Amino acid sequence: MNVLLRPSGRAPDQLRPVSFQRHYTRHAEGSVLVSFGDTRVLCTASIEDRIPPWLRGKGEGWVTAEYGMLPRATGTRTAREATRGGQGGRTMEIQRLIGRSLRACVNRQALGERVITLDCDVIQADGGTRTAAITGAYVALVDAVHVLMRREHLKRNPIVGAVAAVSVGIYKGTPVLDLDYAEDVDCDTDMNVVMNDGGGFIEVQGTAEGHAFRRDELDALLGLAEKGVAELVAAQRAALEA
Amino acid sequence: MNVLLRPSGRAPDQLRPVSFQRHYTRHAEGSVLVSFGDTRVLCTASIEDRIPPWLRGKGEGWVTAEYGMLPRATGTRTAREATRGGQGGRTMEIQRLIGRSLRACVNRQALGERVITLDCDVIQADGGTRTAAITGAYVALVDAVHVLMRREHLKRNPIVGAVAAVSVGIYKGTPVLDLDYAEDVDCDTDMNVVMNDGGGFIEVQGTAEGHAFRRDELDALLGLAEKGVAELVAAQRAALEA
Amino acid sequence: MNVLLRPSGRAPDQLRPVSFQRHYTRHAEGSVLVSFGDTRVLCTASIEDRIPPWLRGKGEGWVTAEYGMLPRATGTRTAREATRGGQGGRTMEIQRLIGRSLRACVNRQALGERVITLDCDVIQADGGTRTAAITGAYVALVDAVHVLMRREHLKRNPIVGAVAAVSVGIYKGTPVLDLDYAEDVDCDTDMNVVMNDGGGFIEVQGTAEGHAFRRDELDALLGLAEKGVAELVAAQRAALEA
Amino acid sequence: MNVLLRPSGRAPDQLRPVSFQRHYTRHAEGSVLVSFGDTRVLCTASIEDRIPPWLRGKGEGWVTAEYGMLPRATGTRTAREATRGGQGGRTMEIQRLIGRSLRACVNRQALGERVITLDCDVIQADGGTRTAAITGAYVALVDAVHVLMRREHLKRNPIVGAVAAVSVGIYKGTPVLDLDYAEDVDCDTDMNVVMNDGGGFIEVQGTAEGHAFRRDELDALLGLAEKGVAELVAAQRAALEA
Amino acid sequence: MNVLLRPSGRAPDQLRPVSFQRHYTRHAEGSVLVSFGDTRVLCTASIEDRIPPWLRGKGEGWVTAEYGMLPRATGTRTAREATRGGQGGRTMEIQRLIGRSLRACVNRQALGERVITLDCDVIQADGGTRTAAITGAYVALVDAVHVLMRREHLKRNPIVGAVAAVSVGIYKGTPVLDLDYAEDVDCDTDMNVVMNDGGGFIEVQGTAEGHAFRRDELDALLGLAEKGVAELVAAQRAALEA
Amino acid sequence: MNVLLRPSGRAPDQLRPVSFQRHYTRHAEGSVLVSFGDTRVLCTASIEDRIPPWLRGKGEGWVTAEYGMLPRATGTRTAREATRGGQGGRTMEIQRLIGRSLRACVNRQALGERVITLDCDVIQADGGTRTAAITGAYVALVDAVHVLMRREHLKRNPIVGAVAAVSVGIYKGTPVLDLDYAEDVDCDTDMNVVMNDGGGFIEVQGTAEGHAFRRDELDALLGLAEKGVAELVAAQRAALEA
């Protein structure tokens, strides 16, 4: 019965097929094409031996993120931000979220005075690009840190645990996990949840699109997110061990 | 004992003194100076008989928000965004949040083909400017709608319920309500919660600044927010009846 | 008879009620809400221990100004300059005028290597915002310098005399003092005059909006300005002694 | 004795040699290279059959101006405004002044629904570029209007009188006419005066660079300006009759 | 012997392995990942039923191109153009070249009043990104036109022949075909040649990086380009028939 | 017969009258008004004792160029780039070409750690502005270097040979030299060729506007360019010896 509910035929608590294609391009220290179903995001991690002005002399590193969307990642062409004179509000919101989320699993003292930039560029969009970006960027970040460790630039591993993200929402009255585009445009409530591998919450961003959500709905959504992130963390681990 | 916990001496579940100064300026259809303690935000509601391009011919109105901060609202001077070539990421994030929150209490069909712009300008900042802005903008919005109704431009009241917002966070291990600046810079977790007068959640935005927060902490924070918003809604009602 | 001339009922040589609300906000070293009738401008003076590149190594300080207008300070909403990609020509013209005017009463050697920025933000506009801004910014500047002197950062007072400004114009054929908005839109000639407390002229900016003005009209306008500025300087002094 | 005063050896009330080279370029309807000594400005007048949005349906025309400076018009190279992302405050201030000044001699009803744009580009700068620009732009404007009249696009001449401008200032204590760069950098007070051929004042913009100027100094400067503009108007007339 | 000349071991007149991956993404009407060795460019063709202002009422269509590079397509990270406030000179030069080149094979009358935008985004760079982009964009363009024809929006095929491009240069004194990055940074002369399938030249852009090139060197380079483009056109045809 | 072919009556291989007016303005170290018929470009060379960041510590200098067009250099007014928020693609393409071309005749080691900026501003346009700019900029560059040598800032002359440029194209089926505007808008193929005085090619940029050009047409155009540049180099030499 639930099979009939979702356009994709998924169960309410079922993720889309998730895959991580590591070493997707050759220049970046970490380079991962992550897929959540038809959503595909290229996440690269770039190491630079510089430090932002506000961290000078503190002996700490920094992790930051930028987000972009190729013009035809979407159903109709989206104008390039470079031709519109700058990044828009949505882009900035998303890349700030990605950066904060990944910094939550990095010991910046251990990273030392360098910057890792996570570029998340959407090649194809089908809903959930920011959660896919966070989940894929984690794998790219780990790969980049491994490069630093192989080169013996680090004394200890600055990565603390794992970080993954998933969207949840109320679609036609039912709480569902990992919304695709068809569900996203038609749902009442949309929440992005970023968690670590210990079950701790890093970010919770929920928005009522239609009616305001009740406390019990919020509880159900958080439960779905906990299940989804646990599965994503397992998938990250499998990809990194491959 | 808790009295000693917070720099301000407030109890963990205590709001700062809240006030609404209606008709603060004379040109805007709604104009409210809202204070949450030392945080003061001027919220104006402006009615314009135009409609954004994407709503043409739909018979609906729109509510949008802009947010700004006077250069010396803060402890050290902040450069004016107009001289930096545009609004930054934080500003866009906040004004998008204010706009979404207020649209949640407006029946856009009933509003008709007009735009109400809520300008929230921070005169003095002491933490919680975005939640004060949402809470004050609601009062300005109601005043502006009353102007429309007095002019008989509306058949029915497009305002559906009330909207208010408050921040909650974990400060030195204890969940507290309505963080001021001294608490904000020093807290582990910060969450902004927007709710309606029926206890429904409109936005939940929580960020772990230090350690990730556990599910039971999240539950406690949501409880505090429910209490705080209920008090804010009562204060809005009292101000509107004054 | 003259009572009938001006929309406000003022005599031709009569200022609007002028007030200065010092310490209007708490973070700025100087913070003054100045009112010229319904025109209200928040003037803050911020001290920064930096020096512009072109003054390095000269042992001098700098005084600069920025001007802004809240979107709904005006009868119809004005788009925020931060969303239009930068400050417009009128804004730049005004803030350059304010900066030049205030520098005329500052001994930059005595100020030492620091910058004082005067932010003049119009909360409510009813004509004469730039002259109100100059007159109020002077009071904020003096307050900020007192802070420096109390902190013993200055050997001697860098303030030399006082500066105030007023507009004059020819309204329906009669020279009048301190135009409000109703007069401003309807006047033939508009002149802003900045003077010091010794009766010296710092800036004279006159524009014929309708017919060119004769030399005798110019003389009458300058006379009115001399009277108005003398009264404004007295009001500044009273406010600073309060 | 006065001969020794000014670096150029001019008498205090003596203009620099002034010339107007009409038809300097071939595409523009009016094209005049004006020289005030070594200051050379190319003024072109371009006619366009369009009308700004705010004048639609009013049956009036518009006259506007733009000002620019070639990068090496000055002693050291000035960065091109097009590479700095836009026009600066000084440029906007000047072009707004030029536009206002020239509109003072145009009957916009008689001009009909068209725009004349006066481009004033400084080829070589030696002080007084804005007054040279106004004085030269008037000649270009008259030439452009003659083109319209020859083509029988106008029923009556929209030009009302003549407009010219000159700078005056107090140099080493003496009021002088038409400051060149050597005088400009070293003078106490600088005033730009725009007048018409009937002796009426259109703009008066005086700035005390050093000490504030007394009323009697102001009177002397205005007298010099009256003399200078009268000579410039005669030179314009001679050029137009050539 | 020549085998030793080139870092890649290629013969002087040998292309890198070339491939076209059609339907690489699912939203665009044409979507091709073109590879010239390690250079990989995603070329999408987007159809829009609009027409640029200057073509209104002419019954013609338009083909335009945009070019971008993902930040980590290169050996060291390149800042995103969207964060630098706009497209740089090199990007504009390249996308204008791509647009002109592709318009050379389109009958714009037959295309009708629509725009096809070719977005060429470099996923991985190893020299020759602009020639790979042109060659791949042609395949994407043909696919997009087939979509239009299948939907019966076109009466006749607007594609006239084929267009491909290749770089040639003088590397260590020898003319070579299709420079990779290692050759590009070290070559004396670099020429990009765009041709059609009839052997006609559409664009020739040659730059002497080191010494100026002689007429006989120019002749040799043009000969290599003719050979290379013929092979690329054959590869395009094979890909389109697959 | 050919005399009738070209609108100007020129023979196919005939340049327009070319002239160089040296010392056209007085501030720049080199200042040349170059005319190719009615195309007039002011080329100034400015010496600055600074070095771009990427050349620090290399002991080399740099030569760069900027290009602009006065708004009414053209038949209809072109909006000023400074008011459009920045330089457009065409401008950047042209100034990059001018810079590369002139660097080809400069020994940057011999120039020492300084920058020469070549500003090429079109006063009047009639086709071929970029080739006139390159040809005139060379003369300005030589004059500026002479200033350096007279001031004994250079040990040896950094100028190596001469550089000039000309356009060629196929006009009504016939290859012609040095296209003017009337020919340019109506020609099938347009090529700009930059060469040195030894007959070496520095840049070749050919674009088929109508039909693609055949190899034999390309050969004929290159031959015309060789003839034209030889004449331009002779004219440069004559001007520099005057």
C-alpha cells in the first residue's frame, strides 16, 4: 500500500540507491561523485597551505565549502550565477550549511594551518542536493586527509567520526525519508537533518511549506532521519573501505 | 542557583523584557520598534500595489522581508552592505527566514494582488535579532492589514493566526530560553524556532556550535521554545489591543 | 499673514523644533537621534584605531561619514541600496558633504592616528535630512571625542569650534528657513549652508530648481542661513551641556 | 604685483585662454572640444528618440549628462572606472551637476519626447574640468538642437538663453578667477558657479578647504564669477557664430 | 624518434583518444561528455522558446554558448567566477568563440524563433578545453535539434554540415597537433582552428607565445589542423550514429 | 575597376591614410593620436614603478593594455562601460590582444621592475579600432621608453623590433586590406593580423562571418596583411624619426 504512495514506489522509510564514485577526477586531493538516485553531485576536496586572516597565529586549520549547480542540472535551464553578478541567497545558505556540517567532524588543531575547500557542484538535480553534497563531501574530505597523512604532513588524523545528511518530509500526510524532486515540490514539510555517526544532531532545518507541523510529526521525522543517516554512514564506510 | 547561571540573572526558561512600540515612524502602513531586552529592531510593513512576475494573473498576493543592520548596532562597527557591493550570505539567510515565517500566517488569496514588504532593521543588537524581527514584523503586518481593511481594500482578513519566534540553546550544559549576546557567543547549541499561536512549528533551525546535541537535549529545547513562543504570542496580542 | 504662507504655519525665518537625543544606542562612542521636526536621523560616531592607507606615517587622523536611509523612512518605500548593488549618486554626494563638513571642525593632528566614522541613518524623512545629519553628527562627534579624552587617549581636544547646517530656499517667492518636505518639492531654489560657530562658511550648495536666482535673493538666503545656524549651534551647545 | 601672485602669471580676475573646437568628431549631433588653458574636455551631444520611464506620456524631453576622465588625463594614471566596477562618488556628483545646469536652459516641452545626452570626457586635466565641461556642453547642445531644427523635428527652439560655469577661489589670501591645477591643490576655498546669460545663478557650490570663508570673501568670489561667466558667455556666442 | 618528442609519446600529427558520451545527464535536450584525453567537458544544449530582443520579429533563432570551469578541474584550485563577481576576460573570450563557431553550422531561419544555449563546463582540464568544448557542443546541438524534430517543431533540419575544432602549436620547434597541458605551457606558438566538414575555416586564432612564427610554420600548422579536424568530424559522425 | 569596388574608392591592397600625432596630451610618458582614415584612437603609455604580484622578485617588468571607447565614438551612442558595471567581453578580448601584441616586442628583463600601461581610447570609430590601437600603442610605448632612457633608468633599450597590425577581409568576394566600417559590416570574413618588422606573425585572428573561408582565400589574406603591416611599420618609423 505504501508502495503506491511515493512516486518512486519506495517505502516511506527507504533511501534512494546511494553510491560514491571516488577518484572521479584526477587533480583534487579528494574527488567523489555521489549519487542519491538521480541526484548527482561532484564533491572535491582541495588542500591549500594558507589560512584565513582571522585564524592567523592560532595554529588551527579551516574547512569551508562552496556549492554550485551546472546550468542544466535542472529541468529548465538556470542562469549561471557568474553571469548574474554573484551567488544568490539560496547558494550561500547551502554552502554555509555544508561548511558548518563538515567542520563538526574535524579537529582543527590537528589539521594544522591549512584550508580544505569542499566544492560541491550539482551535475544533475532530483531533490536533496544539499544532503547529498554533505554526505559526499565527507568522503572527499576523508580522501584528502589521507593524502595529507600519506605525505606525512599530519601527526594525527583530524577527522573525528563521520557526518552524513538526509532530508525528511511529510508527503501527502505521511512522514517519508529522502525526498526526490517529485515529492519535494508537493510536500507540506521539508526538513534537512545533519548528524554524526554517534547519533548526535549537528543541524536540524525544518520548514513548514503548507501547514505548520505538530510536535508528534516532528518526532516522527527525526526518527526517520536517524534511521536514514545510520544507513548513509554505513554506505560511506563501505565506500571508503573499497 | 539558576539565577547565578545566566549573565543576566534570568531563570533558564525566562524571556527578556519584551515590548512593542507601534506607530514608531509615520510613513509606513505598519511600523513597530520591537525590543527583546537590549535588542531593538525597527519593523515596518509597506503595502505596494504590484505583484512579482511569477504571480501574475494568479489573483494572489505576496509577503516578503528584508533585513539590515545599522553599522553601529553592534559592539564594533560593521561595514554597510551597500558599500560592500551587496547583501551577504547571513543577511540573505535571515531575510528569507523572516519572509517564509510571515507568509505562514497569511492567506495570499485573501490578500489580493499586492505585496507587503517587511523591513527589519536592527537599531541595536544584543543577540536574537532574527527572532525579534519575526515577532515584531508580525505586529507591523497586522497593523498594515488593518490599514487595508479600513480603506476597504480587502473583503476578508488575510491574517490567519499569529506567528512568533524565539531562540533556545544549551548554555554551559543547561537548556535556556531567549539567548542574549553574552550567552550566544558562549553556547554549544543554538536553535531558532518559529511557531504559530496553535502550537504548530513553522521553522526549526538548530546548529551545534560545539558538540552535537542529543535527542533528549533537542526535546528539552523544543519544550522551552513552546513556552517562550506562547508568552510572545500573548505579548503581541496585548500590544495589538493597546 | 506669513502664517498662511508656509504649510506648517511657521514664520519665514523660523526653524522647526530641533532636538538631540544623546546616548540613543549603547554601543557607539557617540549616538544621537537628531530631530528637525519630523525628520529624524540617527547619527553614530565610531572610533577605530586604524588609518586610511594615504595617511600612513603622517601622524594624523581622519573623519569620514556614511549616509543611509531606511527603506520606509519615506512616503513610498525606497529600495535598499544593498540590494541595488551599491550606493547611488545622491547618497555618495551627501556622505561626502557630511564628511567634509565635520572635518572642518577637527584638528587632525590632535586626533592622532585613528578614524572616526559618522554614520547618519535616516529613520524618518521630512526634508532636510542632510542638514539634520550634519548638525546631529557634530554632537555625536563631540561625545565620541569625550570618550577618547576620558580614556586619556588624547593630549588635547581635537574639536575646533562647532559645525551646523541648515537649508534655505525660495518658496512661493519668499525666502524661507529650514524647508520641510512639503516646501522642498514645491520650491524654486534650494540651498544647503554649512557654517561654523564663528559665522564662517564651510559649504554653500545652492541649486535653482525653477528660475535662476538673482544676487539679491542669494544675499537674503545667506542671511537666513546665518540666523538659522546660530540658533542650531546654540541648541547643540545646550544639548551637550545637558 | 599681482602678476607674481598666480603660478601662471595671470591677473586675479583673468580667465585662461578659452577655445571651442566645434565638430571635433563626426558622429555626434554636437561635438565640441573645449579648452580652458591646458584643461581639455570633449563634449558631445547625442539625440535619442526615447524617453525615460518617469516622463512617459508627459510630452516632455530630457537632458542628461555623463562625465568621464581618460586614465592618463591626469599627472599620474587614474584607474578606469569601468575596471573598478562602476562610477565613483566624485564622477556622479559632477555629472549630476552638469545635467542640472544644462537643463536650466532648456524648455523641455519644446524639446519634445527625446533625450539629449551630454558626454563630457576629459582628455587632459589641469583644474576646472567640471566648469569647462558645462561651458563646452552648452555649445554642443546648441549644435545638436540646430541639427534637430534643420531636420524640422522641432517647432520652436527649446534653448532658453545660455549657461556657462567657472571656478573661483581664495588662493594665498586673494580671490582669483578660474583656478588651474597648481592653484587648486593649494587654495583655501574653492567655488564652482554656474550662471545664465542674464546674470542669474543656477548653481553655487563652495567648499572651504582650509579655513571657513567670511561673508565678505564670499561676496568677492561671487563678483569674480559674475565677471568670468559674462566673458565665457561671450566666447560661446562667438564660437557659435563662427 | 618523434615518439620521444611529446611527453605523451604521441606522434606530432596524432590526436589524443577522443570520445563522446551522449545523454550524460537527463534533463538537457542534448548532453554530451566529450573527452580529449584527460580533458573532459560536459556540453549541454538547452532549448528555450524565447528570442533575444534584437531578433524580435525577424523569424530567426539564435545559438549562444557559455563556458565554465569547475574550481578543481585544474591542478590547483581556481576561484569560482560566481564568487569573484562575474565572468573574467578569458571566459568571455572562450564562450564568444564557441557561440560564433556553432552558429556557423546553423541555418537560423530554419531554427525558428528559439534559443539554443550550449553550456560547456570543464570537469577536468588537461589543455585544449575550448576546442574540446566546440567539438562536443556540436554533438549536443545535433541531439537537441533531433529532439525538436521528433516533437515536430521544425519543418527542416537547421544544421548545415558539421563543426569541430583542434589546437595546433609549435612545441620544441616541431609543429604538433592537439596540445595537452604539458605541451601547452611549454610551447612557442598556440593556434586554435575551427573548421567545418567541408574543409572551410570558421575561426583561426594563433598567438606567438615565444618567438613570432614564420609563414612556413603557419602553413604547417594549418595543415595539421586540417588533418585533425577531419578525424574529429569522423568521430562526431560515428558517435551520432551509435 | 577595383576602384569602384570599395565604398572609399581604395584599391583592394590600399591602406587608409595613416598618421601619428605624438605628444598629443602632456601628462603621459607616451601619448599618440593614431588615425587610420576616420578611425582615431588616443594611445597613452604610462610608466609605474610597481610590479604585478605574480612577477615579484623575478626582476622583470610588465606591459599591459586597456581599451575603451568614448560613448559617441560610434554612429549611435554606446552606453559607458562604467555605468554598466564593468567591461564587456568584447573590450576584454581587445585589450588582452593589445597587451599580448605589445609584449611581443619588449624584453621584460631589460625593462626592469616596472609596469607600462597602454591605454587605447577610441575617440572616433570607423572600423579597425583594435589594429589602429596596436599600431599607435607601439609608437607611444617607444616614446615612453625613451623617457626612461633619458632619465637613465634603463641600461639597455627593452624594445625589440616593431609591432603593427592591420585588418584584412573578403569584401564582396575580393580580399581587401584595412577594412573601414562600411566594409566591415558587409564582409564575409574578417581577420586581424599582428606582425613584427621581421615579417613574423604575432597574432592571427580570423573569423568567417558569412561562409567559411577556403585555404586559398586565407593565403591571399595573409599576403595582403604582410604588405599592409610592412607599410605601417615604415609609417611608424617615419613618425618616430620626425
